[in-house]
Amino acid sequence: IDTSKFREDIEYEKAVHLIYVFIEAMTSKHIDAFRSRPDKGLSQIDMLLEELKSYIDILKKGAYESKS
């Protein structure tokens, strides 16, 4: 993870932990959902990656508007 773009007021360890927890939760959710499918969800990999990217974008930008 490139931490050079992290805000200075964010603790690096907490930010990285948050990212890992999020990815682990998303992975677990989809593994459970696709476990019984014959292809184990491999046919959905592109959709899953797009979903992951959209959530990571929210993590990157934050959920709040910045007030200048």
C-alpha cells in the first residue's frame, strides 16, 4: 500500500488495518455467497473486482464532502 498519499492526520497503522479488514469482510461475504455454485463464483470475478474498486474509491476519498 502506497502510504505517501495518506493524509498526515491519519495514523498509518489504523488506515492499513481498516483496508485489510474491509477486504477480508468483502472476500468472506462473496466466498459464502458463491461457495455452492459450480464455478465457485469465478464467472463473477469482473463484477466483484468492480465492486471492490468502487468501495476502495470511497475509502480513498472519504464519505464526507470537504468544506473549504
